Amino acid sequence: MEKKYKFLYTAATVFKVLGWVVLVVGIILSIGIGVAMGTMGFKVPGELPMFGGFAAIYVVGGIIYAVAGWISLLASAQILYLLIDLEQNTRETAERLKTGSTG
């Protein structure tokens, strides 16, 4: 059987790699920003500087956001693989019905 939709394989692989990059970079940046906010403080115009607890909220929020992006990209890749497999199985079933083969 020939492989059809070669670009979809490539796109699915890109989604998987991009998902892992989003997860790793998102976690590292979230922790880095949290550490910077915790040590230097973060000043919102017209407010007092935020330390400690607010930094932890930003870290947890950033990690949750990175995990959500990771899950979305990996799910997109799996959906592409599912569609490719569905097409291949449908094509094989149609060929078997034409030839009368059962297995």
C-alpha cells in the first residue's frame, strides 16, 4: 500500500515536537518569571510591589497554561494520525469488497 497524505504525517510530527517545546519552555519561563517576581518584586502602576505569594500564583498559572497548550498540540497530532488511519482502513475495506476477499 502506498502512503497517502504524507504532509499530514509531517504536520502531526511538527505538532508533537511543538507541543513538547511549549511544555518545556513554558515551565522554564514560568519558574523564571516567578523567581524574578519573588526576588525583585513586580510593580503594577498605582499598586504596591507584589512579592512571594503573587509570584507563586503566576508560576502555577503559567505551568497550567503550558500543560494546556501541550495537551492541545499532542491531541491535534493524534487526531491527524487517527484521520490517516481511518482513510487507510476505509480504502483497504473498499478494495476487499471489490475483490471479494475476506482477509
